Amino acid sequence: MTPGAPRNDDGRASGALQVWHVVVGLDRGGTEKLLVSVLPRLRDHDIDCRVVALKASGPVHEELAAVGVPVDLLGGTGPVSYT
């Protein structure tokens, strides 16, 4: 993929690698801060990212939207188990 590649009508680079970042929620934490700072820069390398939050929205949702990162909220309400 070449930086500056042609873009589709929705702003995604044609043939771009797509990466989905799955997080529990969008409260302000280390992972969420990293997503806000890194994901917009990946577009410069034709990597299109989106964030999927398992639970409800939080303050980072607006920050991601402001820098053009799509966010999907699954709205889960139960506990999250990592086992």
C-alpha cells in the first residue's frame, strides 16, 4: 500500500488494510488514550482502523469521532471475563 493511495467515497483508502480494535469501554485509560493518538496516524500509511467497544460509550468516544475514527458500541451490560 502506498501512502496517499486513492480513497473511496467514504474516505477509506482503496485496498487498505482494515484493523478493528476491540476494547471493553471508552472511559479514559491508557489504551484509550493510545488509540486516540495512534489511530489517526495509521491512515497516513493506508491502514483504516475502527474501534469496537463491548460496553457503553465514554468520553473517549467523542475524541475518536473528532479525529475521524469510526466507533461501534455493542452496549453490553454484563461483566467481562478474560478467562
